[in-house]
Amino acid sequence: MIKAFLPGFILLSLSAQAQRADSLYMEAAILKLKHAREYTIKVAQMMPVDKYGFRPSQEEMSFDQQLLHIAQAMQYLCKTYLNGSANMIQVPDSNLNKEATIKILNTVYDYAIATLENFDPGRLSDTISFFIKPMNKLQILNLMNDHQTHHRAQLVVYLRINGIKPPDYVGW
């Protein structure tokens, strides 16, 4: 009799472990996004308003364009692939207004955090059609994090080029 129930018990146990791992991942992803927001806003605040149009070369995005690109990508990934609600904010390509740029960033981070808080961890393995190749939603979450980290690192270099010491890192 016990042998008959053993495979079902093992499957239930493995399923519960997978669900817990997915929930732990989402908790970590939300915390990581909150810390990314804190650090990104600090970086944005450190650049003087008259340097928001700074770009180290013509081929590079300006400081404000980098920040707005982070917001655009985060909003797009949340809305398109992570089941976020329709976001009401139109993120411009360039702004050159420090206060407005920081407000947009805060709004989009609020939206992204809310999207993750409402995301069903059981859907992390759902496959979606991404423009490069099929991906799962876990990969989209990782892409969102990597993308903002990549562009924020460029912003840290922009600060250094302008003689500004970046804020201490916030990541944990």
C-alpha cells in the first residue's frame, strides 16, 4: 500500500519545493529591483542639471537618454512579457530636465515593482516569443535586471568623467 502512494508523495514534495524556490526567487527579484531603484535615483540625482545632456561621444546616449532608456525598457518588459497592467506614462527619448527625468524613473520603478509583486511565481517557466528567440519569464526578469545594470554602469562612468564621485553602491 505504501509503495502505491510513494510516487505521488515524491511528486507533491518536489512540486512544493519548486513553488517555494519560485517564491524565493520573486522575493529576491523584488528586493533587487527596489535596491536598483534606490541606486539609480542616487546616480540620477548626483549629476548637475546642466550636465543631463552630457554624452562622452556623439555615438553614445546622453545622461538623460540613458536614464530614460532604462525606464522605457523596464516598462516595456513588464507590460509586454510580465503581465503588467497598461502603464499610463509616456516615456520620452530625451528630456534634458533632471526633475522630470527622476519623476519618470520613480513612476516606472513603482510600476515595475508592482508588476513583480503581482506576478504569479508559477509562471516563471512560461515561454514567450521574444524578438531574438523564445525565452521564459525568468529570463525576462534577468534581462530586465541586467539591462538596467548595464546602462547604470555607463552613467557611473559619465559621473566620473565629470569629476563626480558616484554614490556608494546599494545592492543588498
